[in-house]
Amino acid sequence: MRHPNIVEFEVWGDYGLFAEPILRVGGEKCTYQVPTYETLKGILSSVYWKPTFIWYIDAVRVMNQIQTEVKGIRPIHYNDSRNDLSYYTYLKNCRYQVRAHFEWNENRPELAKDRNENKHHEIAKRMITKGGRRDIFLGTRECQGYVAPCVFGEGEGFYDSLAELSFGLMYHGITYADEAYSTQTQAAMTAHFWYPVMKNGVISFLRPESCPLHKRLGDMRMKVFGADTGNFSGLREFGEVT
């Protein structure tokens, strides 16, 4: 299904580190072979985000050969200022094409007057052209990334002729309380896992609710936005809602 508010962009960088959050607490870090749904959603949220809507990643196209590089890193200890020695496995020479769309966040009826699809779509496309509103990084902060508009499917990709490649069980993403889609995901953080398959260089993502495996991580309260709470003044200051 193609949505009317679809955006297409290319993201690239010298290095990327896409891993489960559980594996980032300490010690060695090892990247997945391809970016996760949550990583791409985070990149798009850095480009343009409003609590009025939710970004959904439709597909990613792997443009460059999947290669890894191991680096010796000296992270700081959690309990003191001394350094430790760890080995991180990064992806190198990363380049991806991404297709995504947004849908209104039904958990935020207080922002219903801000649901102007054409406005948000045009701003998102303009922000992609400008390189994003905030810094882009590929998985972790040290992996600087960049974005630019593209036509999804154009150009030559390294895996265009590879019929199918499975990656096994992978972390998909997290549904936070303000993006809950069911009674089970309300007032909670829920992690999703799935079995991605790349076909001719393209991975088509499942929606979070369609993933085969889910795990509740803990309770979480949803923050309320609005003019009455004094934490979303842009509704009136910028004339976005009359």
C-alpha cells in the first residue's frame, strides 16, 4: 500500500552500529548487518517530528556491500572516570534508501487540530532536503550520518540481483506509551522482534503490531501535550492551528 504522505530519502555515513539496546549496556558491542526499524524511525524523527503523528518505516534498500570493521574503543567506566578497553564491531561505508509515511497519533486527541496532512508532509520533505532539523547518526552517536532526497529504487544497489537473504531473529523496535496500539501496549514500553528477509536488496518492514514476538519492558506514563499544559506553545505562536 502506498500512502499519500510518503517520503523517500537516502541516508549514508562512514560507519553504523545497529544493535539491540540490551547489548549496549556495557562490554563489547556488535552491529546487526542491516539497520533496524527503530534506527530508521529515529533518523526520520531527527529530520522532522511532531507528537501529532507517528512515522512508519515501509522499506529500506541496502545500496552498498555489507562490510564490518572492528575498532578498539576506550569507553569510560560507569562507576568512575577511568577508561576501559572494548572492541566494537561497526558496519562501514553505509548507504541506504528509505521509504516511510506518517499516520495520526490517535493517542493524542488534544492535538487533533494540528492534523494538517499537507502541512506536515511538505515540511518533512523540505527538512529532508535541508539535511534534517537535528543531527543524524547511524545507530550510535559516534556514527555521524547524512540525509538527502531520493527516488526509492533508483540507482544500482549491491544486492539488486540477490533473490533472498534472511537475517534470523532481530530486534525491530519499541512502542512507547504515547504510540500504544492496543490495551496491552498502553502505559508501557513494548519491544518487538521479527525475522527480516531482504529480497533483491530491499527489506519490507512489518508494522510494530504485526511482529511475531513482543515483550513488555516496563511501565511508562504518557506525557500530555497542549496549550493548557504550557508545554506545546507552538500551536498558537506559529499559527499552525486556528
